[in-house]
Amino acid sequence: MKITNIECKVLKIPGLKEDATSSSQDDLVVIVHTDEGIFGVGETDTGPWLAKAAIEAPGSHSMAMGMRDLLIGMDPFDTGAIWDKLYTYTCMSGRRGAVICAMGAIDMALWDIKGKALGLPVYKLLGGASKEIITPYASLQPYGDSVTAYGDSLIAWIKRAKDYGYTAAKIECTLAGPYNHTGLRGSDEDMTDIIRSCRRAVGPDMRIMVDVQYLWYDARSALRTIQKWEDLDIYFLETPLQIDNLEGYALLAKEAPMRIAAGEWQNTRFEFIDLLDRGRVDVAQPDVGRVGGLTEATRVCHMAQDRGRLIVPHCWKSGIGIAATAHLAFATPNCPMIEFLPAEMCDSALRIELVDDPISMVNGVITLPDKPGLGISLNMDAVTKYEVD
């Protein structure tokens, strides 16, 4: 089998603001074609035009070659060799950022091809299932034109998630920081009150995580607030500091009363080595598309397992990435949960429409998929509807 073409589809929901906090408003879908008529589908969570250019741009010399040109004629089963080839020959313009994200979408599609060709779900190709079910958690983003309304929306969301059948939820709660686009400004005490109210709303049995979106500049400021959360049984605190403050992460991992989680932006195992060994995070959060695909995500999972750390993948795109994340989780013994929202709790048309047979939650869990490859079908009507130049 040989790769014959790579299609890149930039999708965008019309009318949404570019400063919206949800990256599910746009997408880059990559379709890898072969000479046997089998094709694979992947996606990545980054600037879609940047990743598209990284794939389609022609090369200029041996350290800055074009990815599409490198791929044509290769055997899609050679996922490891392809990953190393793309990494090596795009090294001057790549190594991190959009180029690795583009590689992630390609790699995801290659594993889809392998599974389809062999008639096997991808998790079997990754080493087999380490568990029969996965616990999904709901990621809950607030809204409101006041601090009170912001808090009320999170309380309503977490109650809705529990009623839907979730046993775990992550609340995004930050009233300051670089990625707070609500226009609101509240104190750390306001944030503490909101999180405490969410815990009261669902009781002690629901697992709660908190994402503060890189809120604090330094670890000591973070500790002054999060030490007040010790009685709230927070399963993990996500991205409390700017991601390159590895010494600060190490201090929090040592002194915080809950696990510290990060990794949604990291590209390649090399950045995760720093995050795990210098940052000492308890929970690594590779995003399959951003980290470099299933090939690289699996390496990161093994690294975390060797160090006794947990994997809870980041997944905030469409049903394509959700499927890839689920397969990775089933093959990863140190992965207790994945991020997942069903169509009924989504406000993104891409997340609702892009695949016809998405991974689903039944009775609060996700069960082993049995279809070949990633197990999803791309809705080409939705691709046509949302594709932009």
C-alpha cells in the first residue's frame, strides 16, 4: 500500500468571534489517501491555516522539506518511520508548534488507515485494551455578564452533567489571567466561592477537576489560594501557571493539596520529558493532535507510566480527535479518564455534525469500540458546509 495524496480541509463555523475561548469553532481535517482506496482521517487543534501550510508548502532544502512531498509513495503502515522522517526533514521550520500539530493530524490518519486495512480497532494496534471501560469527564465552560452569573452558570452546568450521568467534571474557573475572555474581573476569593458552591451542588461523590487556564504568574501566589481548597477534594488542578514555568510547577506538585496537571500545548515527547522531570506534574495531558499523533502520544504515555504519573489526555476538538483519544486511553493503563462532551452538551456545530457515528457515553462510561480504524465516519456534507479557503 502506498500514500497517493493528502487533502487538507480548513473548517470554520461562520460568525464566531476570533477571540472565543473554545477552539472547537474551527478545525483542520486531514485525509490521507492510498492506492488501495483506503483513506484515513485525522485532525489537529491549532491554527488550521498554519497547519495546512505546514503540510502543503513546498520544501526549500534538506532541513526544510515539504511534508506532502515527503509522504507521497510511502507505506502508511510505517507510522514510526514516517514520523521520524517528517520530524527530521522539517527540522529547521518544525520541531515544535504548528508543524508538529500538522504531523499529529497526519499520524492520526495513518493509524486509521492501518486499522481499516487490518479490520481492527486502533487500540488493538497500540497494544490492546488495558481496561473494558473508560470514565469520561465533562469540561464545563462558564458564561455570564457578572461574577454572580458566571458562578451560577458553572453550578447549573455541573448539575446538568451529573443529571446526564457523569461521575466526573472539570470546571473552567478563572476570573483573571491571559485567557479569560469574559471581560469579567473577580478575585481569587470569588473563584474559591464558586468552586466551593459547585462542590456543594453535586455532593462528595462526584470527581471534580479545576482548570484555571494559566492564571497565576508565580507558584507562591497560586499556593495562597489553592491551599484553601484542600477540603474540596479536587482531583487535579489544570494549568495553574504559564506553561514554561517548570520550576513553579515543580513547587506546586510538591506543596499543593491536589494533583497538578498540564500538557495540552506540549509538542513531542521531548517537551513532556521537561514537564515530567523538571515540572514534576502529577497528570500529563497530551493532546493527540498537538503532541504529534498517536505514535508520539503513546511514547508520552509510556514515559508517564515509567515515572508513576497519570495520563488524562486533552481533547477539545471534534469526534475525530475524541475517537483517537479513546483508543489511546483504552491502551494506556495509567489513564483513568478522558475529556468528552456528547452532542447534547455541545454548542459547537463541528463537534455535533462532523462525524456520523461518534464515540458515545452510556450509563456514565465509554465502552470498547469495535469498528476498524478510529471507528468513525467523516460527514462530507458537514465538511462541505464548513470548509473555507
